[in-house]
Amino acid sequence: REALSLYPAYSQAHYNLAVLLRKMGRREECLEQCRKFLQVDPFHPLTERVREMMREVGEGEGEGD
């Protein structure tokens, strides 16, 4: 979270935080970080993995954006 407070467009930090939140069972916060990742860097190599994570935790919004 500190990295994101300094540099909100750091897509890798959004991804890392989403993974951590998912492991902690914090679904909504995980999805929020996934959405931010996709907004910041929709063409990042991890984009498909982020969309998959969103589907797995219960939201299909990552598809077709």
C-alpha cells in the first residue's frame, strides 16, 4: 500500500496487493485492486491473469474491457 501511495500508477503493486488480498479472503478489496490494475495498465503482460483472478473471486467485469 505504501508503494501505491507514492506511485498510484504502479500496476505491479496493484497486482501484488490483489494477490495478497485474495489469499486473505478479502474479495471486494482484491477486486478493487484488479480493477485499478486494469485501469492503470490494460496492456500489461499480467492482464489476462488479473482477469482470471477476477473471474475466480466472482466477478466477470474483467472480460472484454
